Amino acid sequence: MPTQSNQRPETGAFFARDRAWHAPALTPEYKTSILRSPQRPLLSLDGTISEITGPVFGHSMIGELDNDLIHNYARSGESAIGERIIVHGRVLDENARPVRGALLEFWQANAGGRYRHKKETYLAAIDPNFGGCGRTITDDEGHYAFRTVKPGPYPWPNGVNDWRPAHIHFSVFGHGFAQRLITQMYFEGDPMIWKCPIVQTIPDRAAIEQLIAPLDWGQTIPMDARAFKFDIVLRGRRSTLFENRLEGN
Amino acid sequence: MVQDLHRLKETPSQTAGPYVHIGLTPNFCDIRGVYETDLGTAMVNERTLGERISLRGRIFDGGETVLRDGMVEIWQADAAGFHNSPSELRGTADPNFTGWGRCPTSGEDGIFHFDTIKPGRVPYKDGRWMAPHITLWIVARGINIGLHTRAYFSDEADANAADPLLSRIEHRARVETMIAQREGNIYTIDIHLQGPKETVFLDI
Ligand SMILES: [Fe+2]
């Protein structure tokens, strides 16, 4: 567990989620959502101790190659095929404070757009040296980085001719279970972003743009790998100003 | 113009998609050798305090079909009602209990299953005791933003009747959607994403 002793413990409840910023549950252009979307109103609950707490993960659980998808599944001396990239950024909260010790897990298709999964039937080739998963934990300033190959776009059964833009799936743990988030990162300049029914579930263009990682020329490593920068924002906490303390606590 | 609050917007959620198991439980879907074990498979060890229980169930879509590509995570207090989290200031949680579990719903039957312990009670914000419960978070292809709900326990009728959250459910018949039914040491809770048995989901 990361040491928290030099930080004030975080005990505030989270800002209410701006549901208009996220996709609604029912988005008929993304057909699978039709039968998987709750139809009743959500029951609102200002976070209790059950949700403002959450598991923390120690840096010790992370293996040396966990943040290197080019090598973490490859045979010794070999590497995954594709455009070598670095994805890096920071995890912040809505108060713009870094989230230290955040566990990030990511998964993606290979350079040809093929996932290593038994239910995947796309005819693009499997890369024997690419597994497609990785993970890392943010440092004290909220920074993270991993190395991978740029995933390919792929077709999927939704409309007759729907394709996913190149993307990387992210799962993020902050410090409270109410912050739990899964999202997808896209790449600057990809015209397919604006054709994708899953991207278009998000109603606000500015919110979509928050998922598009710019090419980061400054962090690009000459003769090796281009860099893309992707910052992630988790829900922020209220300061516990004037909030009632529980009796006996 | 007024002063800027300097707040950022939360990163928008996107569906976990059909291949969430690759990222979160790679060993489960035969991607071996990257991680030693999948996270969240072991919540307890032989020294964990409390009553051993299992929590299991399935997730149904609006056509009563079982989801086999979803994932459930749970988070709960230990037997004494403390969370294994730095934000838990009321006491120290059992070091032999993680409080967090993760399980794919897959295979033939789509069952999720957690071996855990029955949690102790924790207080609501106003100091009243909540009935013992486990927090669930559900993601899958077709779910645009993860769904939070709770599992309460069928053998805690008195505590459930006084629970501050359950008492706020206007349509009383829906309270049952959050009660896991006990048989022996197994509690079963089925999640219904929509339809007449739709689970009460929470905006936390
Ligand atoms: Fe994908």
C-alpha cells in the first residue's frame, strides 16, 4: 500500500457525477445498449463510507514488464509487430490534484486490429508476440507511462459497415470505489473517431475530445517510439468544510 | 465574468466492450504469463476473521438472456465493519481481508461468484447504522457507464427494514432486487439490467 502518512486522509464524499457529460445508458445507434440499459431512474446516494473508501494497490504488485505490451507477451528476444508508441499522462481529480497510487489497467487490439480472444473472429492475423494487456500505478505526482504498439482499427457487428477507430481501453482505480472508471483512448487525427457509434454515445463534442490523445512530439523518443499524451480525470472530493461529524467518530 | 473554479471535467466513461476480460482477467481468458494471477480472485485467506460466505448470481438483459461477457467487482467492509482503505479512519481493517473482489461473468452459465465474509455494519452519513451490505459495480459490452448497486442479506430482515438507503426506495417491491437470498452459506443475487425485475441501480 502506498504511504499516505504525509497526506491528509481523504474522507470527503465525491462531487455529484455530471451525468450529462457521460453517455446515457440507452444509445440506440450502439445496438447492444438497447437491452442492457436500465430504464428506471438511478437512486441517488451521496457517498457513504462504503463508496468513498476503496482498495489501494501497491507498486510491489507490478511486474517489470507489466507496462510494456511490446514485450510482456513476446518470446525472449522478440517483440510485438506494429508502430512503437509510448502512452503517458497524469491521473488527476476534478480539483486538478494528482491521484497518486492509481491503478491503471489497459487492453487493446494488435497492430492489425485483432484481439487475442476466443470469441474474436476478425480475419486479421494474431501476432504471436502480442497479448494485449498491461498495467501500471501512478507515481506521487499522478504520472504514468506505458509502451505498446499502436492498435489497428477493426470492424464490428453493429451497423452493416461499422468500424472502431484505433483505441486503447483503460480501467482506472482512484482512492474511492465511487471513482471507478472504464474508458477508451483515441488517437489525434483519426477520421474514424467521428464515424464510431460507440464514440457517438457521448453527447458533448468537448467530452469526446477529452478522450483523444494528442501526439506528443516533445516526449517522442528519436529513432524509437512516438509518444501520445493522455490525461485522465477522476471525480473530485468535497472538502469536509462544515460537514457534520458522526457522533463518536 | 466571475472567478474560475479551476475544476476539471471527469473523463467520460466508455463501454468496457466485449473483451474486458483481456484487460482485467487475462489468465481467465487464456492469456497466460503476463500476470501471475488475475487481480481480485482471492479476497480472504485462512486467517481472515468473520463468517465465510459466497456471493453469486447472474446478470440478465432486458430479453432475459444471461450476460456472458460482463464483469462484476465488489467492495465491502470486514467483519467488524471497517474498510481496507486509507480513507477508513474509524478503525483498522482486518489485514487478512482485501474487501475487494473481481469476477468475470463468462463460460456457459454466466455465473459470478465471490468467496468472501459477511461484512459488519457501517454507519450512514447521519450516524444511523446501515444494514450489512456489499457494493457491486457492473460493466459489460453495451453498458456505457459502470452500474453501482448493493447486495443486502435476506437473513437481516430487521436491519434491512431500518436501512437508510433501502427505506428510500419508493416502489417497495423493488427493495427485493437488492436482497441476496441465503441458502446455507451461499447468497444469491441476480442482476436485471431492465424489465419488470430491474435492479435498483445507484447514482453515487
Ligand atoms: Fe476495443
